[in-house]
Amino acid sequence: MLVAALVVAVALGVLQIVLASHVRSTLTACASEGARVAAVARQGDDAGAARAAACAESSLGIAPTVTVEHLPVGGRAGVRITLDASVPVLALWDGGRVEAGGRALLEGVDDAP
């Protein structure tokens, strides 16, 4: 009986880690997509942040915190979108928070800021 409880606890722990990894991977893809939208000259930061948040909402059903910053990417001007969200709880312990980011080069800008 004690062994069965231990096996169940370990299995739930492994599933929680897999769930957190899936959430992080999906948030990274959404942040990268938002960064590509923000990098387009005609759309801008607000459109990129909205796209990243909409992607996370439709993919995972969670509303992340979105931050947009401009920084050099390989010596060129770029944009980085970071998504921060909580991981859904699978068992009795806290799922924690996951942060993921995506970067893209700004369209039509040759020099870094």
C-alpha cells in the first residue's frame, strides 16, 4: 500500500513536470510569433503583444503577462516579447510560474539602438 502511494506521487510529479514543459514550449512559440508580428514595420509593438497574448489564450486557455522590449539581436535592432504565466496545477502542489521569450529583427532598421 505504501509503495502504491509512492508510485502515484512520483507519477503525478512527473506529469506536472511534463505539463510545465509543455506550457513553456507553447509560450515560447507564442512569444516568437508575437515578436515576428511586432518586428513588422507597419504593425508595431501593440500588435505583437496582442498576437502573443491571443496565441497563449487560444492554445493554453491562460492569460499571460506580456512585456515588449527593444534590444540588439546579433548587433542589429530587434524586439523581444516575454510571456509570464502560471502553470496549471495537476496535483496538490503549486504549479509555479513559467517565463518564455521570443526575439525577432526589426524590419527596415539596420543599426542596433
